Amino acid sequence: MNQRRPRRLAPRPPEGTPAPAELARMARTGLAGAVRVARWADSALGPGGDAATADGKATLSDATAERAAAGLGLDADRIRADWDTARLAGLIEVHGDKARPGWRLRAWDRDDSAVLRGWVALFDAWSLASPEPAEFEPAAVAEVVSAMPQVLSFLQLSAGPVPVEQLLDLLQQRVTELRTERCEISYAPGAAGSRAPAGSAAPAEPGPAGDTPLAPLLEWALTALASVGALTYGAGQATLTPLGSWAVWVKLEQICVAAQSPAGNIEQSAEDMLRGCAQLRPNAARAEYRAWLAARPVGSAVTELLAAARGDDALLRGLAFEALRVVGAPAEPEVHAVLDDSALRPYALLWLAEHDGVDPEDAHEVLTREEATWLWVDTAAAVADHGETSMLVRHLEAAVQPTVPLLLDEVRAVGHPRTVQVLVALAAAHPDPALAKAVRRAAFQVHTGG
């Protein structure tokens, strides 16, 4: 029986919105400097690199900024700005005092969706892209940040230049609404514990935040949004760029789609749906998988899930096969067909064993030692990219090898493409200095081909 896809409730993209490939080209152009610095850091600061920073850390110290500037023919200030952009866009991930390339950098040249997600991540972090005015209270800055989505929505609906005076009026209205919604308590003498009566406007917020003029804060916000490429700002007016207009539409669409499935992922691609389920509890995630599968033909759904599993993000690999467990028997031919794919083979073998009735606790016995080691590295990569460092340390207990030296020997031999990154992350996370040193040595040997 064919399933009818639910009626789309989300707004249509603005007329004239470029195609995804063109949007990705724009994002690549805007983030070219950040990608350049990220790639320099990948080669110069990676395990075994001879360009370690003066302080022995993989963070962007002054010495590293100067070294990168000399290597790339840029000034150090430009390097620092591009480094910050790369971090906000997920091209570089910093864990403690260690930096490593993000998975988006690996997929940058061939995956338009990874590029666009990176740009949206930068758009979401616009308030971090430019230092907030030091002379203003943090509470006032936070109010403006909270109010800007409405300002951006107005810019998107206007589809053209909007005078800053008009945006300032809208910002003032929205900030007033936010204060009213909070029913702020006055801290004036004799007013302790009092609230504005229900249905009435709350008193103006006392203290610095309530007294802060909004015009300079709006200027800061528009300048920050312009710095990430979301809008152009000058001559007393602001205009969303095509990327900015598309990003605002994406945010509006996410709000509308949220009503269509338990967590709002039914209209998403398989990859985006899986990412949306990454933080859900198992039962909630399975409900999302069922809703997503019910909205599309089984064959195309399975194909899309397996395509997501073939990507660079190890987290999606595990989640895709969890979703395929919900599909059940109809997915069996396609899962059999990927047994020759070394990256998917361990997952497929476990799926098939469970499908044949093997207890999930015993299913790992169908894997060879090499396949189990590959799966351990792949799972560790997912934890390193998306989990807490403590989870990575605990992941050691899941290895089939009885000792760490034996694990390291077999991990080096298995040839997983993320071996170096996993070992570097594990060394950075492990509290035992001797073990961390051994793991770092193994990462160096893999990196140098030893």
C-alpha cells in the first residue's frame, strides 16, 4: 500500500533563491580563507608534523599565528580571523588544548550539504563572530541576540534593502515584548517580589540593561551578520544576501516542519534526519525513524539511509543501521549487497545476524577480529567527533583485545582512515600519562607510515 506523504506545512523558499549547488559555491567562496587555514593546520599541526607550536599545543598561539602567516603569505590578524571562522563553521574542532580538522573539512570539496551545514553553523554563531561591545551590559547584548531572529525574518520578507531606522523600531518593539514576556521584577525599593499584573506591560527593566540604547547594539549585530556573509550593511540600510535569505528560510522551515513528526524530522533527508535523532533517547529516535520511513517508499528510504552510512561521519553510519533495524526484512537484500564495502561490512554483518534471530548481545561473535577492530575504530571516531572525552576513555573497554598494546598493534594494522584522529583524541582524553604517551606514539607511527 502506497503511503501518502504528509502535506508540506513549511513556507516555500523565496523566489529567486539559487539552487543548492550555487548556494554551496557561494559558501565555499565566503569560507575560502577559513578552509585555507584549516588545511594548513591539518598538515602543520597534525600528529608527526614538524610545525608544532612553541608552547607544545595545537591551539592558535601567537607563535602558530605567525608561522601560519609566513607559510600562507598573510598577516597574523587575518590568520586569527580565519581561524575563528573555521572553528565556528566546524572546519576545525578544538578539544582542550588540541585542535583537529572537523569532518566537514574532509567532505568540503565533494559534499555540498556539508558545506551548507558549515555555513549555517557560522550563521547561527554570528554573535560570536565579532566581539560584542565591551561598554554594554551582557544582559542588553543577550536581549538583542534573542530579538534578532525577528529582525532577520523581516529582512527576508522584505526581499530587498531595509532602512536601519525601520529595523531599529522593530528591534525596540521585540526587546520590549521580551521584557514583558518575562514579567520582570522591579528591584526598586519597596518593590521586591512584585510582578506586573497579568495582561499589563511589565515595568521597564531597571538597571543597565533597561537603560542601554539599542542603536549601537543593532549596528554591532548587523556588522557581525555582515562579517559572516548573511547580509550587506551600509548607507543606512541592510539587505540579506542570497545565502542569508536561504538560511533564514531554513530556520523558518525547521519551525514549521517540527509539527509534522515527534521531533520534526519527517521532511528531512536521511542524513539530516539521522543528525536530528543523534541526541534523542533510543525510543524517541525509533519513533522518528518510523515517522520518516512512513512518509516515503521503502526502497528509496533504504537507499538513502545506506548512502548516508557511506559518508565520512561515523556517527551516521551507526544511526543509519539503527534506522534499518526499524525497516526490518524489506531492507535485507540491500544490506546483503553492502557486505563487500569494508566500511559497512561490520555493521551489515551485525544487522543480518540480529535479523536472523541472534541475540544482540551475542551478535558481535559473527565478526572476525579484524572486523571487530575496524568497528571499534569507527565507533571511536563517532565518539571523538560528537561525544564527551570521558566516553572515549570508556570506549577502551569495548575493545576485543585484552591489552592496550595489543589493541594498538591491531588498530595500526586494520587501516581505518580515521585511525590517527582517533588515537590522537584518545591520547588527549586519557588521564593515564603513560598510556596516553603510548597512544600518541602509535598515532605518530600510523601518520608517518611506521
